[in-house]
Amino acid sequence: MRAHAVLGAGDWDEVLEVDQLLLDFDQRFRRRIVLTTVAGASVTLDLPHAVRLRDGDGILLESGSMIRVCARPEPVHEIAASPALLMRIAWHLGNRHLPVQFAEDTLRIRADHVIAAMAEGLGAKVRPLDAPFDPEPGAYAAGGHHHHGDEDGHEH
């Protein structure tokens, strides 16, 4: 199977889904690669530029069928605190250019004992868990897909 396009979550008809890809955060920034689906099939992803695949995205096959992208559970830390403290912690995480997943009342980061200790030192509760990690794509990622040349979007 060959794939040549990605459609964002909610932008494709789920009736067309024929399989799924279970990928962790690092595996979801791709341009050209052979991947193995949940059912064991090989699919060649061949995109014009690298994109950040998000949970729920659909990979369009040449046949017109779709393969759903699913975020694989991985070690993360969930940070809980008051809204004001969460904003302060989010600032610290952004200042370190860390990917962050935002929920209504928590932040989720990749497991990192140093950052967890920082958040706890500021007064947050940090809970380690294995869960899908689907962080915010960033303000410069068009359509939710991260595809510019510089890794974090600006020069240093």
C-alpha cells in the first residue's frame, strides 16, 4: 500500500478506514517511511514534505481508503494545579521548548524527572502514567501539521 496525503482528524470519512497505525510521538513526524499497520500490513508513506501526524488523522492510500493514526501510549507526566499555577508552569515548559499536551485542567509532558521535580517545586501535583501523547502543534504549524524546516520554528 502507498499513501500520499494526510487528512486531519475530523476531515475524512471514517467509513473509508481500513486499518490503523499505532505510533508514539517521535514516530509521528514523517515524510517518507515504510510503516506496519495494526493488522500487520506494510504501508509506504510518501509525502511531499514532513508532517506531524496527530491522533485521529487519516492517511490517504492510493486506493482511496484511509488508515487512522493512533497515538501509542508512552511514559508521560500529568501535571495538575490551580489554573494560575498551570499557566505559570506552561510558561516554564514553553520557555524550555517542550512539547505540551493541554487538557481542561491538566498539562501532559513526556516523562522527565527533572521537569516533574520543577513542577512539584512550584506546587503542582505530578502523576506518572502511560498514555497517548498528542501535544499542541504550535502556532506556526499550519492546519495542525508541523512542517517547516527549522525544528522549533524560529532561529536561535
